[in-house]
Amino acid sequence: MMGTIITKNKTIKMEKVTEFENLVEAFKDDYEKFKEKGNKTAGTRARKTLQEIRNFAKDTRDEINSTKREMVA
């Protein structure tokens, strides 16, 4: 299966990785516009994207921990 990792009969979708990469790319673009061109709106978008990355990371960590507990059980 392309786009997935199979570990002990559990499938982890690589969509999470793609989503994370998209968030980081969006941050990079807006941060560059803010720093290089002084675009204040891009700075606001960069901060918003950082918050989305933070929330994404927390949710993904929780999902990983849940999956680990299921593997042990």
C-alpha cells in the first residue's frame, strides 16, 4: 500500500506527514514574506500557522500514544 506504514497489523496513514509538511511550507512562505518584505499580514498568518502546527503536533502525539497503548494490550 502506497502512503501507509503497516506496523503489527496497525496502519498509520502517511497523510499526517503530508499535512505536517503542508503546514510547515505555509509557515515558511508567510514567514519569509514577513521578514523579507515586511508584510505584517503575512506575520499574522505565520503566527496562526504556528498555532495550527502546535495543535497538530499535540493531536498527533495523543494519537501515537493511543496506538502504542493498543499495541501493548
